[in-house]
Amino acid sequence: MAYSMEAFDVLVIGCGFCGSVIARRQAEKGKKMLVLERRSHIAGNMFDEYDDNNILVHRYGPHTFHTNIAAVYTFITQYGEWDDYVLKCATDLDGVLSPVPFNFETIDLLYEKTDATELKHRLRKRYSGRETVTIVELLECEDVLIKKYAEKLFELDYRPYTAKQWGVEPKDILPEVLRRVPVRLSYVNAYFDDEYQCVPKHGYTRFFENLLDHNNIQVELNTNALDFLKADVDSGQISFNGKHLDIPVVYTGALDELLEYRYGRLPYRSLRFDYQTKNIDSFQGSAVTAYPKAKGYTRITEYKKLPLQDVAGVTTVAYEYPLRSDGEAGDEPYYPILTEENTSVYEKYKRDAERIQNLFVCGRLADYQYYNMDAAVKRAFEVENKII
Ligand SMILES: Cc1cc2nc3c(=O)[nH]c(=O)nc-3n(C[C@H](O)[C@H](O)[C@H](O)COP(=O)(O)OP(=O)(O)OC[C@H]3O[C@@H](n4cnc5c(N)ncnc54)[C@H](O)[C@@H]3O)c2cc1C
């Protein structure tokens, strides 16, 4: 590499939320930061850009920021303007478009009026004081009417969607995954409930440019850190270009890759996006609509609605196809597959990583966790605090 590591106090691998937040916070403390990013752009999975229709699209899937953590919101709003944005999603239940998470409107759409009234009454009574319940709870409910409603939702949506998204039967997925999309006990129609819900006014890439704009931060794109860096568990040391490296190394890539797959590959689900231009003003009512029973794809995002963009006569939509990630080039690891077996393999990698004192792992890949963006920022705060 053209530059010498002696000029830097901390090496960061990966330029998504975790890497960039740590780089910025350390830079503010006077540390010289080198950030290596394998891709040709900053912003990790939040990367967005204008397409040929002059519509801002998120290249790695639709992203809206939502959090209840005031410190995270205060942090991100220092680096650019954010617009309030409440994401509304729909799902196609055998031709009936329902809000998702399911709410009382779903019941009105699926049932005759008398049955709908009775079901809503029973749900209110049984789960009095609660805003949402999980599908797992509803499926276990002793009230036959409620249980039947849960089974209907499960068959129309959760089962086919989960099977397609994860490539396995729901019984093989940890319950946390099924619990992620709750069922509402009201008419509230919003995908998230968090206090702060927003999108960056000028897009995520611009936001990351601001975040990384500091004299103490140097970013190198198109650079796979693992071409230079080696983590040796037995000696507890890291080397870079064959030389011992004793500065802190923040690693936000996949841990199995760093440790040369010594316990095998950690499985991920990947995604393929099929972008299409439609010469119409509007393609679908919501920014994101799920199609649990469609062949191959799980959902369609209409980007001019995320955020709202004033472009007439044309719209860009992205069909989202889940697929298995087998580590091939261009086959991005998106979602860790959180089965007990996989998490126990991950724990072995984690224990090994802990033997290297100047290695700090952080992020959705390195922690083998599904993090929303706010959780990624919070995790970055925690890890950054440990760097001396
Ligand atoms: C389809 C989809 C939609 C999502 N939507 C939302 C949403 O609406 N709201 C929300 O809050 N969250 C959402 N998320 C989650 C969000 O993407 C994550 O929270 C975020 O990406 C976590 O940031 P990170 O820094 O951990 O990882 P990343 O953003 O993936 O950054 C890691 C970076 O490390 C780089 N890297 C890896 N290995 C190397 C290496 N060897 N050398 C150099 N660089 C390397 C990668 O190229 C990558 O750029 C979504 C996730 C997906 C998959």
C-alpha cells in the first residue's frame, strides 16, 4: 500500500454506520483514522444514488431511520438535515391489500362486519392495555376466534413470506424473527412505532460524506483490508502487510472471513434487486409492498415514495428476490440466519476474536446480528468507548 500505517492511530475496516461513526468519534478526539472499504463507495448498505430517472434509489434495499434512542438521533442530526418520514407498508393477502403490520383495518378487510366487530372486541379485551401482540402469542391463544385469525395471517403472510425470505420453514427460525413484525391492536398505520422516524434530506450518501468529512479521517475505497491484514488467534496478534500492527483495529466485516472460515462459513441470506422503470406517475400505494405469495420476489419498493420525490411521468421500482449467500462475488451477505446452530458457531469465532487484544469487532457482519441502523450506531458508541 502507498501509505504507511505509522501515520495512523486507529485502523477501521468498513465504511458503513459502525465504521464511520467510530471513525468520526475517534477523529474528534484527535486520533488519525484510516478507513478501508472494499466497495467502490462509502455508506455501507445505506448507499444511495440518483438513477437514470433522476430518482434517488437505495442500492442495498429500502432504508428509513427510526429510533427511540435520543442520543443516537442527536448524533445523526449533527451531520446533515433529516426529514420526518413515517414509513407505510402494505402486503398483498391473496389480492387484498392490507396495511402491515396488520391492524384493525386488516380485520375489516378480511371479515364480515359482525365477525370483525367481535374479533376486535375480543382482542381489545384479552390484550387490554397493549398496543401490539406477536403472531406467536396469537397462535397460542385459547380463544378460538383469535387463534383462527392468527392462523389466517400465518397462512396468508407469515408462512409464505418467511419461507421465501429465509429459504427454510418457520419452525427452523428462532422465534425472534417471527416476532419482529407484530400485530397491532388498533387502526394505527405505520411500519415503525419509534419516537424519531426520518430520512436524510439529501440522501444517505451525502449524510455519510458529512460524517466522514474530518481532517483526521482518510478513506480508501476499493480496498479489501484482508488483502493486507491477518489476524492470528494463536499469537493474539494482527499483522498488516506482514508487519506486526499494534494500533486498535476496528473490524466491521464478517468475522468468519477474518478468521479464515476455521469453523466453516456463517450462513447469510442475500438479496437480488431487479430495478424496473415504469412510465407512470405511481406504481403502488405504499413505498414498500410485500407479496408473500408472488413467485420469487418478496416485496417491491417504489423509490420516489422513499423519500417523497417530485418526479412526474416515471417511477423506479425494485423487486426484491431473496437468495442464499454462498460467498460468491456480488453475492452480498445481508441477513444472518439466526438458528441455534449458527449462533453457536459464531460464538466460537467471537471467543477467538477476543484473544486478540487490539481487535474491536462491531457491526451487523462482525457481530452476526441483525441491527437496525440505530442499533448499529449504538453499538458503535459502545465499541468506540472501549478504544483507548
Ligand atoms: C434490505 C435491508 C433493508 C434494511 N432497512 C433498514 C431500515 O429501513 N432501517 C434500519 O434502521 N435498518 C435497516 N437495515 C439494516 C441496516 O442496513 C444496518 O443496520 C446497517 O447496514 C449496519 O451497518 P454496519 O456498519 O454494521 O454494516 P454495513 O453497512 O454493511 O457496513 C459494513 C461495511 O464493511 C465493508 N467491508 C466488509 N468486509 C470488508 C473488508 N474485508 N475490507 C474492507 N471493507 C469491508 C462492507 O463493504 C460494508 O460497506 C436494512 C438491512 C437490509 C439488509
